[in-house]
Amino acid sequence: MRKIFKPLIPQYQSVQIGARIYDTCIPSKEEFDNFWFKKAGLPPTFQSWFSVSQIYVWMCLVRLRKESVEISKDTKQQLIDSFFTDAERRIRNQGIKSGKIVNDSLKDLNSGFLGTVSSFDQGFVSDDTVLAAAIWRNLLSNCESTHILRIVVEFVRQQLSLLDKVPSDAFIRGNFSFDKSLLL
């Protein structure tokens, strides 16, 4: 009987693992206020929250690639599902009641998310110039400061390096953090 249910265990656990990782990777209000809004000049909008949050989700997706296929496949999906569940909650909190508008918005966000992940991946495996272009295009297009862009590129590279060093058991429990010293 145990053999029959064994394939379901990682998938079942991935829901909780994905949610724990998501909870750890969402930026704080302080970070949004002090860096993304004040220094980077992003407007305090849902789209800014989504754009910044997807960088953190993407970094965690990169880290999940290091895990076994059994853990990473379902956990990646659950991490993304947690992100989009939070996005849906935030859309509804803005007073949007129409299910069609919410669903259409989520479809648009999902399409953009897939493109953004692809461009960040290209920057990750390339050099800082390609990564900077992806970050500028998908997050900082309204920011005129190359200094801020350099900080964000350095921050992303630093975080990816730190996440790579987090032991698997700590990562899947959500026992890790991002070093925000470059941003704050």
C-alpha cells in the first residue's frame, strides 16, 4: 500500500514547501517604501509590487533547480501558485469584484511572468549587461538612475549566490533570508 501512495507524498508536501518559500521571499513594506519607491522611483502600485515580487520568486525558482526533480517540479509550481494566489487577493482587495476582470488580469500577469522569467534566466546565464537589460525592461524602465540599476543587478547576483549556499533542508523549510543590506 505504501508504494501506491509514495508518488503522492512529494506532490502533497510541495504545497506546504512552496507556500513556505513564498512567505520567505516576499519583500517587506519597509523595503518597498525605502528602496523600491523612494530610491528606485517605482510608483506604489499593484504592478510595482508584482514586478518586484517576481524577481524574488524567480530567484527562488532558480534555487529550486538545485533540488531533486521529485521536489523541484511540484514545488516550483506551488511557489508560483502561491504568488498568483497572493496577486489575486491583492487585486480583489483593490475593490475589483468581477471574476472576469480578475481572471483576465491574472492571465495577463501570467503571460508577462513567463516572459520575465525567461529574460531573467537569460541574464542569469549571461553577463551583468544582459541581466541589467532584463531588470530594466521588466522592473526599472521608469528609473533613470544607472546607479540604482547597478545596485539591483549586484543585489540579484549576491542573492543567487547566497541562495545557492543554503542547505536543501533549510531552503525547503523556508529557513533562509535575503541579505537586504544593498537595498536598505
